[in-house]
Amino acid sequence: MTCSKLHSLCGCVWYLHHLIRGNFMRIKFTLTASALLFTFVLQAQSSAEIQKKFQRLNSFKKVLYVAAHPDDENTRVIAWLSNGENAYVRYLSLTRGDGGQNMIGTELGPHLGILRTQELLAARSIDGGTQAFSRAVDFGYSKTADETIEKWDKRLVLGDVVWAIRKFRPDVIVTRFPPDARGGHGHHTASAMLAIEAFGLAGSDTAFMNQLEWVEPWQPTSIYWNTYSWRWDPNLDSLATHDPNYFKSDIGGYDPIMGVSYNEIGSLARSQHRCQGFGVSIMRGETFEYFQHLDGEVLEGDLLSHIETSWETIGASEKIILMSKAIQEQFNPADPAASLPALVTLRNEVASSDIEDHWKSIKMRELDELIAMCGGLFVEAVAHEYVLPTGGVPQIKLRFMPRTTDEMVLTQVNFKVIDGMGSAYLKQPQPLPQNEYWEMDVTPSNPQKISQPYWLRAPFGTTYEVDNQELIGLPENPPTIVMHLMLEYQNMPFEVVVPVDYRWSDRVDGEQRRPYIASPMATATFDKDVEIFANSESKTVRVRVKAFDPNFSTSVKLDVPEGWTYTPSSIPLSLTNLYEEKVVAFEVTPPANASEGEIRPLMDRVKSPVQEYSEIEYTHIPTQSVFGDASVRVVRLSLDINAGNIGYIQGAGDEVDIAIEQMGFTVERLSESDLASKSSLSEYKAIVIGIRAYNVHPWLLNYRESLMNYVSGGGNLIVQYNTATRDLLTSDLGPYPFALSRSRVTEEDAEVEILVEDHPYFTTPNEISFDDFEGWVQERGLYFAGEWDAKYTPLISWHDTGEDDQIGGLLFAEFGEGTFTYTGISFFRELPAGVPGAFRLLANILSYE
């Protein structure tokens, strides 16, 4: 069958395949650092995909793409290189994006980093690249590369970039940003600077010698910057034509095997970055990308034509060279199984050859993959439950079905857990019937470690603490249990490596899967991250206990800071069913004076520190299970309020409303229908509009008149920050004109100047002092007002080191009988972190009369 005849079928299959992937089932073959992991379904075995795999089998080109954050990468370029040039492409994101914001949920910090990691993996499953990270933490917006590199510990992160180069062994490195201030964000510039320096060190056997136990020095030929005209240089097209340090490439080509163009693939991959609001329209047609030389060899015309690596250069015999080409040329899309004899023969030749180890392992895995795909082989390893306590014995069902041949035989069943290897007894080689299931039960031992993301197992600051060198750079944990299965076709061996997962059927969404994990026997999770005590009265603190082992009995106690007390002293608890949850409640009394600390749970039969448990669940990623040392931050502060009802219009992923409730206000969350049904909003002492609400809620524009009437009638309207980006739905946010800017103060300890000292926001009912601006986290604020009508009064001033004062972070105006406030202050970060001064300042704003 020709490529043109395949077009209509393959285009449909490709889109169906990725729609299924979008439903959080990564069902493609995925190359990892150590093994080939796959779960087969029909859509992963189309003849179109097999043809693309044959093209990759005879390719030896590698490109490492380097930037700072999830969503920085150019998915169109990755899709073009991976699918159009058949290159191996890896994106090295120095951070996991922990310091960003979230447009689809409330995850921030490490949980946001997990979400954004999974969004990157979703993007790579579409554009064909693979993913890696350094140990750098996204500590928030940085204005200079110097600040970034100082905070990150340059040598550690530089070493991680060198490690990524040596491990992946790219021919060319491409950066997304320039190594100077044009990068904007300090992380962006630093990513290019570190990539260039690592380019010069990776090939040296005297640099980062501790890595040489696992990898060898490797020197890429060149490093280029993937620049673009709309931001950095409008003359790029001319430079790419006349200056040898530049060239351009059309990445909009159409792939007749896949039935899509490379920029279409890149657009779909880009839209996986949902929590950052980076959904894009699908691009088609001619699209040029530009590349500028940074270091190394100056290339002529494109990134990859100079690469001479081939079967021949890695030491393959003439027989292997001829066989690999013949198999690709003779592949029959209508009969993939016809390629099986040649594939297993080629695998046997490669296995016994003197090919260098790096490429030998890669090509062996690809041949294993092709043999399984051409055999229509379905393999899965499904656990009885999605979780089991550490040290337990899971029940795993192995299922096989070769759908195009009856000549496959299972010969060995081995498994690997994080703590070691094992094998399952197989009486004799087992022939696998064609198009029928053959099953067996396997009972390996569970690992002794819980399935916590490896980079979150130890406390961290601006870099993660990871002691195991082989884990550094991996996008996620290796699977909890992996099955290593040896099979034969016509008496010649091949290997299938399958992670254990959990499968179930949903009555609406059909078959679903999630990773299998190891857990503690039980977890205890506080219902809040922070408990605020505005006076010396006791509060109820609740703990949700979840059993991961049936018939679990315990007693729950608390470990409280000095001066704090609680009752009762212990609560007995019995949980009969697996996954059963019960909530226990303690009355906690703070000391008379200001105090801060952590309360931790204690449970009989559960090792300390007791773990908390949460899940990150969205339709575009696999469900992520997250553990962590259980605690709640408790803050006894001096806080007065003028109590009343607060209306809160939720924005994009903030929990400021919860903090307002903790102060003692009554909060009503206002939806679109609530605003539509109310003839007056005068019942509210204040109305607060959540972060980025005017970026994400078009319906909010319909209620401008209602909100302004509320203010003019005596109400107090507070609008939190919105981003000055193209998705800002209106610039008409207040009663008088003001314009948002991208200005921010990123130094969380920046000196504060109160511009109107006698303003009620700083005096009533709490006297605000400079002490209230101590202990802030990550930043002071962002997206301040840049220009405003004279009727607004700026109330506060601060600035980052070496910069001008920023006075647009807190604007106040009277309008009619009421007031309007715009604030770019990062209450959405400070309040969940339990910063006392942020509570006191916001309490004053809400209490204004």
C-alpha cells in the first residue's frame, strides 16, 4: 500500500490515538532511560505508526532542546525534528514550574510542579520528544540571570545540564532563549547561559568527574538559539539568507504517513499546557523557524544534515546495514506480520554484534518494539487495586494477546521493583494463541518505599535534594513494579517491558487507567494547610484518616507546639474497608500571645512522620498520588475585624476566600447565576474578585454596571491582580481608568514604604507596622497598575534592588458612597503560607467602613 492510500486511514488513526492519549492513557511506546515501557491498545499499532518506527530505526540524529520551564519549549520545532527529521529529541526543562500560577485549579508550589510535569509528558506523547529536568526549583519570577544562578547553586544545576548532555548524547543543542537580558525572565536567560557553559564542559573528562561512573564525556557539535522575529529581531529573514551564523527551516511540512503536518502536531502538544492557559489554534502550512549560532561548529543550512552517524559508523556489519534498509523498504502496511521473521533475525544480529553499547541498547529496544507491534501484541500487567501498603504482596494479572500470529511463545516472567528484582515461576515455555487472551497471576513483593515523587522525598530550598545520581533528570518516578517479559518468535528471543498499572471501567468514560503505587498503611490529612487563630479562643481542627489496608485500627493524637493544647488527648478509630476515610476533630487552643508553629498527627501502627495524601486529577493527565509529611501550620496572631458578609467571585485557582473565612468573616461564593439573580448587592460588606477573573470569566463583563452600582451605593469592591496579556477581557476594571502593567516586585523582603500612613487600610482595625511585611514568601506582588486616573490614590511603594519604586500595587479610590481597590499584592501566595501580616492587611481592607 502506498503512502497516499494510507492517508485517510492514518490521519484518522493518528487523531483518534491522540484523543485517547488526551484521556490520560499513555498508550504509546515510551523510551525511558532504562527500558521500553508500553501498554498496547489497537490505536498504538497502526501501520502508519509502524512505518514511522521503521524510519526511526534507521536514524541516528539527536537534538537536545533546553529552556527553563514547562511551556517554554517550542513544540512545533520538537514535532518537526522528531517526526519530520526522525531525530531523537529531548526537552530539558531546568525547572518543573513550581513557582507559576494555575488557571485550572488550586495547586501551587510542589503540587503545581507535579501537574506541569505531567502536562509536559502529555505534550511529549504528542510531539514525539522525550523529557528531562534538572534539580532547579522555580522560585518565582526573577529579573536577572545573576539572581537566578546565585539562588540555584550554579555548580549543581550546571552539573545537571552536563549530566543531561552526557546521558542523552545529542549532536546539536538548541536553546529557546538568548544568553542575555533579552531573555526577560532571569530563569530564561540563565537556561541559555548554563546550556552554553555545559556545552563546553560535557566533553571534558576532568569536568564533573563524579558522573563518569555512569556516563562518558560527550561533545555535541554545535549549540544554536531558536530565535524568532516577533520579539527579538524583525530582520531575521534577511539574516537567515545572508549571514552564515543564521539559517531558517520550514517546519510546516506535511507527513503523508501520519496524515498531519508537523506544526499541527506541535499545536496539539502546545495545548497540553492547560494550567498555564496555553491552548492554541492549530497551525497548518509553511512556517519558518530561525536558528542563530551560539557556539561550536557553524552549520550550513540546517541543524542535522552534517550528522554522519549511521549503522556503519557505530560498528554495524554490512549484513545489519542491508537488513535494516530492506525491512523498511519491504514493509507491507496491509500485512505487518510479514516483517516478523526479518525483524527477529535482525534483532539477533544486533544482539551478537560489536555495535557500541549506547546505540546497541537503543536499537535493541526499538526492534523489540517493532516485533511486538508487527505481531499485534497486546500485553498488560494489571494490579487488583491501584495501591498497596509497602511490603505487601500485590495480586497482578498478566494478559497477552498476539493478534497477527500464533508463533509467539512466552519463555520468562521477571519483575523489577524499586528495591530489587524477582521472577515468577513458569513451568515451561507457553505458546500464546492468536487473537485470544492468555493470562497468568503474578505476586511480587511491594517495595519498601512509598511512591512519593523522588524530588519531593527530602526538604528543599531553591534546588531539590536528590542523592541517587541515576534518578536525576528523570521526569517522574520509575514505575513501582515493572514486568520484564521474555518471548520468542520462531525460536528467536525478544523482550517486552510493561509497567504494572490499575484498570477499571467507568460507566461514562469507559476504560480508565492509573499508575499503581505503594503507600503507607494509612494517612492523615488536615483539612486546611493553615489554621489562623485571631484570638485565644479554641478552634476545631479536623484530620481525615484514610486506610490503605482493610480492618485498620489505630488511635490518633496530635503533636502540638509549646504553649498549644488540644482535646481530647486521643481518638480511637477503626476503618473496616479498603480506602475508607473518617474525619476526627480536635479542639485546639492557642497560647495567649502571638505564636506560630506546626501541628503533626500521630497514629498507632503507622510510622512517623505520618503521611498526608492528596490526588491531582484532571482529564488530560494520569491521576497523580502525592504523599508528604502531614502537618498544618498554626498561627496565633493579633487580628481584629469589622465583621460582615463578604461576596467572593472566584478567579483562576486561588484560595483567598478560605483565608477570609478563617479571619472570621462570612463568605458567600458568587457565581454568574448569583449575580444574575440579585437585584442588589448591598447585603455585602465587601465584594472581592479573585485573581485573573477578568482573564478567564467573559460573563463577568456583563455585571460591570451591577458592580459599579454596588460601589456607588456604599459598597467596598476589591479586585485582585489580572494579567496584562492578550487574554485580558477588558481594561475597564474600575470606576475610573487605569492600565495594568507587567511590573512586579519579586524580592519577598523588598523594603516597604507606606505612602499614606493615616489611611484606614494601615490603621483600622489593625495597626500595620513594618513587622507585618516580614516573613513574606516568593514575592511582594505582580501585575501592578502602571498608569491611573488622578482620582486613584497609590498607598504603598516598594521595589526590587536597583530598580525604581513601584507604587501601583495597591490603588484606592472613592466612588459615590463606596470605594474601589485594585491590588497586585500576592495575597494568593501569602495567605496560604500563613503570613500574619498579609492577614492583618487584608483584614483592614475588608473591614473598611
